[in-house]
Amino acid sequence: MGKMALVLGIDEYPDNPLCGCVNDAKEVASLLERNADGTKNFDVLQLPNLKSRKKLETGISSLFANDDDIALFYFLDMVQEKAK
């Protein structure tokens, strides 16, 4: 049974940079890669601070390129309110 995950975390927004999304996405990817007993779980493709639509399309194509039983798309973004 094949499992593939595409994990995105973006901090670098031009008008409103965030903090922590890329690091959190790396942690999620790490958790997905191995089961608690250390055995392989998901094959994970990470695309941190993705800046182009073409790279996103390539990543999504890679996610569905094989005949995996499970395909997981995980996008990490945070809403931050500006202080008044």
C-alpha cells in the first residue's frame, strides 16, 4: 500500500510575512514519514515557501503520479490579525 504526502508551509508572504508555518510543516512531514515504531509511513514531498504556481502544479502532479492508495495534501498557513 503506497502513501504519498505533499506538505506545504509558507512564511514568506510579501505584504504580511508569517512565522512558524515552514517549521510546523517540517514537523508534520517528519511525523508522516515514520510510524511510531520507526517503520516507513508516507513518502513526503515538502515545498517550503512555495512562490510559483508552476512549482505547485508540479508538486500536485507528483502527488498523483503513482498509483498510491493514499494521497495527502497538507497546507499550513496561519491567519494573523493586525494589532489595532
